[in-house]
Amino acid sequence: MNKILEPFKRISWKYLINYIAVAVVGLLFTVLTFSSGLPQSTLFLLEKITMNIILVVSLSLVVGFLGELSLGHAGFMCVGAYIGGKVACILSESIDGDGIVSFLIALLVGAAVAGAFGFIIGLPALRLKGDYLAIVTLAFGEIVKTVFANSSEDTFGGSMGLRTPRFDKQYLFIIGFVLVLITLAVIQNLIRSKHGRAITAIRDNEIAARATGINVTKYKLIAFVISAIFAGVAGVFYSFANSTVKASVFDYNYSIDILIMVVIGGMGNISGAIISATAITYINTELQTLLTGGAAVYKDIIYALILIVIIIYNNASALKSFRERFNLKALLKKTKLFNKTRQGYADDEGKWDRVPTKIDMDELLSVDVNVVESIKNPDKEEM
Amino acid sequence: MAEYVLETKNLGISFGGLKAVQDVNLKIAKNEIYGLIGPNGAGKTTVFNMLTGVYQPTTGTFYLDGENLTGLSQEKINHKGIARTFQNIRLFNNMTVIRNVMVGLHNLPEFKCGVIPTILRLPKQYRTERAMVARAEEILDIFGLKELKNTLACNLPYGKQRKLEIARALSTSPKLLLLDEPAAGMNPQETAELMDTIRFVRDNFDMTILLIEHDMSLVQGICDNVTVLNFGTTLAQGKTDEALADPEVVKAYLGDDD
């Protein structure tokens, strides 16, 4: 009996739980929609949530695991949405308009082009550090948006937006869940591998990573391109979920929204990213439907208040004992089910939650080992 | 095979008009423990930074086993066989002890595994990972860190952090190990222990070691030869006891008689 169970003991639940949760929720809604049908608003919400999970998980690779700040995620999504939408338009004239085949082709092309953009932007931009990279990616997002908004009407639809062939609305969210699972598989497997270790080593100490022989540029590019590819995937999904793709959707506010979800979910915490993407998208959509007319102006205030409360709750030292007693991990421990400490090699025991991004880590931003140190503690230099 | 593991020829660097280091000529034979010493600001760490590619030397060249490595990037130099530790410890703090060492194993040819196989979780990925864990545990065992392998690096006590940094540097299978003030902040007993570790590393890993140190008991205890730097120039060079007895060196450390 023990021999049969042996391989299961090594499974790292930390990552597996994400697949299970997404698959179970996806199946649940699939069954619901086939048996009784779901209202339009729920379908719309599910599409939005799955799209945002893809975005948040992919951005989390760059922000949480690589430790670089990217504010251009919506830009890559924009590329994916327009290219994917356009491909679907072209395909709808030749083969079946709303079939799965054209969706898959559009998906591959959109993701590839977004990835290519990630490579082109990443190659020069990743030589920059911290806030400079944030500014460059921010500019990239705005440029992409503007270029598509000013395209001629018969290429990308111009300011009116690109009209895309609609996919069968009823079942699109199922594809969304499948895409989330694929995103999770790629990013989690990458993180858990030796390459993921190299990426997190760069975040922890870039100078030491270089000295240990890690090809920093290569790994930054890998993380950046994979992140861009999945932003493209989310973009293609968006173009299929909406009948028109408008450039104004992909402004920097959207990039920052995604970043907020990453931060609230916890840096480098995939489960957290999924939960925060779900919760924040839900809150946002609910507020939008609840507050109509004149009350709509309060939406942003309430949204901001919720974010502030979450952040204070997570960080206030006065609430520390409360947090420790009532957090999910402690409650699970009480059930004695998850009480074992495993010696497995597969999952990373890193304390991701208090890892700052490089923007706070000035000492990492300079290759100038000595100069920075002597500035920081002048009397300790070469003691 | 070259006569020396590391040979530098007129190595020097200037920042703007300031000549930080000039004409450093080191010749380090295999299995030697070589000391690089000098008063504060003498340019010792700058020499290390040139040898590891952090700075590009403005004059001179250096050779590892007869191969010219001048001008290569940091990671290339590491792949060629120079590994280092830092003056103030630079570990991957948010990673466990074993993972720190596994990052060092990353580029070894026997643990090669592309990005695609890892994403697809092919059997190769599991094989590589298992082999890496086994090797990392071996290395940790040698340094007495195996019990602590799942501790976060930042939670280790100071002396163990130093050891881990040396272990990580060694895991890249270098030909030459550069230790930047390994005994800084250690008490005499820890220093003695460190001397044993360094000797042990030399004997068991067949290693050549270049170290910067201020602790003269350590330098006299383990260094075969030393180079004394002052204001970026070589003051004395040779057998440890002779070089330390050189009147110029005594003057640089203790000041003139009058």
C-alpha cells in the first residue's frame, strides 16, 4: 500500500491545488450551462475572470518571480487582441466563421506575435533597471494602443475598433478555463524547474546570480517573452469574447489593474494571483452593475477603499497575531490533514510574500559593487 | 596545460583619470593558496572585480590555464572556471540552502535540460532535478550544511552563510576560487575553523584559491604566497613570511618611523 502511495507523497500540493481548483470550478459551470443554461451576465463575468487570471498569472512571472516591474502588460494583450481578431476575420471569409479551428489558429498567431513583441521590447528594455524598465514598458503599451487606434479602417478598424467574428458565446468560457489551465501548466512548470530557480535567483541577487554563472539577460528575456505570449493569449480570448476590439480598453489603467491583482495576490504566489484576479474582477463587475447613473462615480472610490483595506490588513503589524490565528494555512493545520512537512524537492519553500521588487533594491540595481556599498555604509568599506 | 592556473599581465584599471589599480602581475600555481592583501582602499576587491568580469580592465590581460579571459562577461568567466564569494555575503536569501547550491549547479553540462523539456515535464526534467538534488546534498554534506538544507539562506547564522557562499561558488566546478575576505566578522575560533575549511577545499576539490584577507593570522596560517597592494600598485610579492617582513609593507601598514 505504501509503495503505491509513494509517488503521491512527492506531489507538491502547492501547485497542484491550482489546477484542481480551476478545473473543478470550470467543470461545475460547464455542467450548469449544459443542464440549465447560465444567464448572460454570468457568462460575461466568467469570461472576464478567466481572461484576467491568465493576465495576472503571466504578469506574476515577471513581477513576482523575476522581480522586474512591467507596466505594459495591456499593450501585449492589445497586440494579441488585434492580431488574433484580424486573423479570425480573414479566416471567417475562407473557413467556418466561429469554429474552434479559426479560434485556435488566431490564438497561435496572436500569441506568437505578442511574444515576438515581447522579445523586441525586452531585448533593449531589460538592460534597463527598476523604474526605467517600468517607464519603457508603460510607453510601449501606450504606443501600441495609439498605433492601433489610428490604423486605417480596413486594416484594424481605426478608432471605431476592429469588428471580430463572434464565437458561440454560450461555451466560450469553457475555452477560457482550458486556457487558464494551459497558462498555469506552462508558468508553474517553468517556475518549478532549474530555469525557474535561475529566474528567482536573479530576483534575489542579480550580482550573485551573474557571478554564479547565470545568464541574466537570457533568463530575463525568457520570463518576459513567456509573459508576453500569455498576455497575447488573453488578448485573443478578449477579441473572441467581444464583438469589437477597441484600443481604448488597453490603456495603462488596465496594466495597473493587472499589477494590483498581482500585488494583492502576493508577489510570486500563483494561488494568490488566481484568487485576487477572481475576487477583484468580481468586485469590479458587481460594483459596475450595482452603481448605475449618478452613483457610478462612487465605484472607483469604493474599489480603492477595498484595496486599501486589503493592503492594510495584510501588512499592519497590529493585526499580525490575528492574521496568524485565522489565516488559511493555520486553519488547515488545525484539521491535521495538511500537517506534514515534506522533504520534497519539487516545490519551492521560498518566502515569496515579503519579497520586494527591484525597485526597492537599489543595491541590486548597480553592477558597481564597491561604489554602491561604500555609499551605503562608508565606514564599513574594506574593513 | 599552462604553468600557472592564473596569470595576470600588467592588469590595471582606471576610472576616469584615477588609476585605481596598475600593473598587477599575479602568478598562481595549481593547488596554491594565494593571498592578496593590503591596507584599506588598496584595490584588492577591484582586482577581484576585474578577474570576474564585473569591471573590464583598461590595461593588461589575464589568463586562466593559459586561456585569455580578458573582456569576457561575468557569466562567461564563471563558465570558464573562476568562481567567487563576496565581501559582504550575497546569497539568494529567499531561497532554501539547497536551492542556493542548485543554482550554482545550473550550468554544468551534466545537468543540461532545455526550457521546453522542463515546461512539458518530460522524464528528463525529473532525472536532471533528482541528479541535481543528489549532487547538491553531497556538497552540503561536505560543508556540514545538509541538515539545514531546507532552511532559508537568510535565516542561517553568519558563519554558515559564509560557508554556504563558498559551497555555492564551488558547485559551479571552478578551477580557481576567489574568496573576498572570508574571515570578516569572525571570531578567532570561527577563523580557525574557516582555515580548516579552506585547506579542506583545496585538498578535496583539487582547487586553487586566491583570497583577500585582513586577518594576518589567517594569511600567515594558510597562504603559500602573497601579493601586497597599496594604492593600486604592487608593494611586495612572494613567500608569505618574506613579503610580510618587507620594510615597505610594514611601512604601509604601520606607518613610518618618523
